[in-house]
Amino acid sequence: MQPFDKPNLSPPAHNPTVEDAMATGTNLSPIPAITVEAVTPTPTPQPTIPAPDTISQIANQPSGQDITMNEVYAIICSQIIKDQAKIIGALSIEQASHINGLAVDPLTYNCVLSGDGNKVLEDLVNKYREFFGNAAVEVCREAASRYASRLPNGQMPDMLKAYQ
């Protein structure tokens, strides 16, 4: 075509139809087909953080290892709260939250004590007894008995000592 020639505006001799395209595998779309590939992202490696000791691992440490009296009381409180939760559910955490000097993680039942651990433990047992009666004391006594050997003689509250 020359610059000043008239363009050919007549229709093509044959207009392709959908049937023609399907028969020949031709794409009728004026936009070219785009192929998209799924890319799976590579996960970024995360640093490994060692898991904290569980209550049973701490309780089963040889007695020569350093563990404070309040850590033993915290372990006993954790076990008591966990055992009470098996019976009364979330109320065990709710009741424990009223004890001065006791902080409880509601997901792991791990406890942190401040002040006199013996008093905190005694207050916890008394709280359960006030709320649920003497059966709660039996649950506490059973839970505490697992760790009684970790405390020096006379350091377990009287109400948690096993009957003789």
C-alpha cells in the first residue's frame, strides 16, 4: 500500500467461525493466550528455639541440680491447677487468679510464684476448698504427692500431707 492509496475495506473472503477454530485448534481471541505457572514459595527457615522444660522433666531432675524451693512450689501449683482443670475446667484458672503471689499461664498452666511459696500453695488449696469443698483438697493432695519428695521435711502445707 502506498501512502495515499485507499485502504481495502472489503470483508475478508472467509470470516473464521468458532467451529473453524475448534476444528483447527486456532485461537480466535485478538489477545494472545497467556500461560500462568503456579509458583510455590520456598519457606524461610526459622531458627530453632529449644522447648522449655516440662513440669515432669523439672520434677524428675536429680536432686543435685539447682532448683529453688519456689520452683518446686510452682511445679506443685501447676500440677494442682492442671488436675483441678480436668474436673472443673476453666474455673481452675479463674480461682487460681485470685491468689496473691501466683501467676498462671492459662494455656500451659505454668506458674510463677513471688513471695513465700508455701503460703501461696496453701492459699491455692484453701481457695479450691472454699469453692469446691473437701473433694478439691483430695485432688490437690494427689497432685502434690507426686512432687513432695522435692521439698525438705516440713515444707509441705499440713493439709497436703498424706494421711499416715
